[in-house]
Amino acid sequence: MTENQSVISPKHSFISIKQRPSLLTSIFVLLIIYAFLSGIIYRFYANFVFLFYSLLKSMWVSVVCLGIFQTILLIPFRVVSLKNATNIEEFEEKIGEIKKEERRNLFQTKFKEGNKALLFYIVNFFVQITSYISIGKLFLTDFYTKPLDQKILYSFVRYPQYPIRDTFFKIPYPFITKTVDLGIHLMLLIWIIIICLKIITTIINNYQKKAQKNLTPEKPDDSIIKILKILFNLINNNFIWLLFLGWLLTRRFPVGWQIRIFSGDVSHPYPAFNTLTAICASLVVVWLDLPKINEKIKIARAANISPSIIRKTELELFKQTLLSAILIGIAAYYITNQIPCAFELSIFTFEVISWISPFTLDKLILRTSQSKS
């Protein structure tokens, strides 16, 4: 046998190099489904709830800790999701005006080719849906009054003593008790200032776009210019919100407030808390997707993509986000309506962390990815 005959060409191999990521993704998804159906994921979260309970002696605090723990587990997915914000395939597809029949085959083609963004979304979807269903199933289990099966707990997790203690959660929140009306004249003055700043920032932005067409090298930004850019972006991106805030502060200016306690039993359903969690779930989707959409738009503009295409794609991305937010909110309300509010408390903890993530973790991830690129 000659040397050329002994070498197997990659083209004739059973699985090509491009298809290997797709195969590994399929295997991983099957393992996730198996872990879900066999109860491995359910047992995993149950053990951590009772591990926290054995250390803290409070069930509602343990539920909050589970929400924090779940957030930590999903950080790698958040990192990849934000890094995918630099992907501007949506704009490129809009340029080609892909037809509906071509879109049907696009998923299969990208999957076979091992498209990293698509494979990540598939893995992320199955990880999140199986984990949250398992957490919901866990809190549907009446372990508050009926003894827990000892076989569920790992050897290092202490079996809980009954009755389960401290099931009433206590969440403090500020409540405005008195407001005053500062007058419509002050409100109009604030609105005029905001509108003037908007006009000024629009003129400056248009001037900068014209200046960027010149081939002169960019000068390094000093601290004052950076502060002005942040201020301009704040006004341009939040113009309507600033007008609303101006109206709210002048016509309903708070002069009295107190700390109140929002409480409920984690072992029973709580419709009011369920409704609040569902609304927050919808808002979180929009809140987390908007920075990614803005990032895509910045990259598309830097790539000199047509402004009309950017506007159309931006509108489509926002519509997709809004539709996802509505569907998630409705699903969260109807699916969890009969589940004890321990599930809502765990999800609410995740949502609170998500609200502050654009100012903490997300900012760090985006800054790191930009410095590496």
C-alpha cells in the first residue's frame, strides 16, 4: 500500500470538521434532556436549596440564595450572549433580502456548518428551559409539611428537621407617602431645556458624522470629551424617558417616604407576587436586549451599512424583543400561577440581579471584548 492510499482525505471522512461542533451540540442537548427527564437536574437544585437551608436555617433566604446561585451558573451563557452582540448578521441578511423559502433552509444550513451563534442559542435554550422547569417542579413538591425523601439528598447535605422554619419572606421596599406639585411652569422649563439639549446633541452628532468622512486620523479622547459623549448618548437614547421623568418629578415630587415590608408564604401561591414577577420578566427581556441591539447598531454604522437598512433591521430586532417579552410575561403568569411563590421569589431574585447587570457584569464583559478586538 502506497503512502497516498493510506491517507484518508478529510472530504471522505464520516463527519467533516465543520459538522463536528453541530454533532457535539446535539450530544450535549441529548445529555441535558436525559438529565432533565431522569431527575438529575431536579435533584441538583433540591440539594442546593437544602444545603443553603442547613447553613442559614431559613427557607425563604435559602430560596433567595438559589436565585443568586442560578445567576452565577448562567454567567458563562451571559458572557457568550453579550459577545454575540458584535455579530451583525441580521444587517447583512437584510442587505441580501433573504426570501422566506430561503430562511427555512437557513437554520439547517447554519446548523450543519456549525454556526457558533446558532449552536450557542440552542444550548442556551435547553439549559435554561430545563433548569427553570426543574426549579418549578422542585417548589411544587410539598416538602414543607411532608418529610423529604432521604434518597434525593447528597451525602454531604444535612437532612432538614421538621417543621421547615421561616417560610414567610420579608422584602423591604421604599414607599412614597406624600408628594407635592411644583407647578406646570417648572415642568415646561425643564422640558424646554431637555428639548434644546436634544437639538444641540443632534446637530453635534450630524457634524461628527460629516467629519468622519474625512481621512484625518482621530485624536485621542480626553476626559472632558468622554464625559460629553456620555452626556450626549444619554440625551439621545433616553429623550422620551427624560421628558417623562421631568413631568414625574415636577408634578409628583416626593417629600415623604417610609420603608414597608412585602411578605408572603413561600409554601403557598401568591397571585400578587406572581403578577409582579411576570411583569418584571417582560421588562427584564427588553432591558437586557436593548444594549445588545444598540451595540449591533454601532458596529453596523462603523461597517458603513446603509442607514435605511440599519433602521429596518433595528425595528425588526426591537419587534422581536417586544414579542419575546410579551410571550415570556404571559407564560410566566399562567404557568406559575398555581406554583407556590418560592418559585417566584427565586425568579424575582434573578430579575433584580438582571436589572443591575447592565451597569456591572455586562459593562465589564463588553469592555473586555472591545479591548480584545
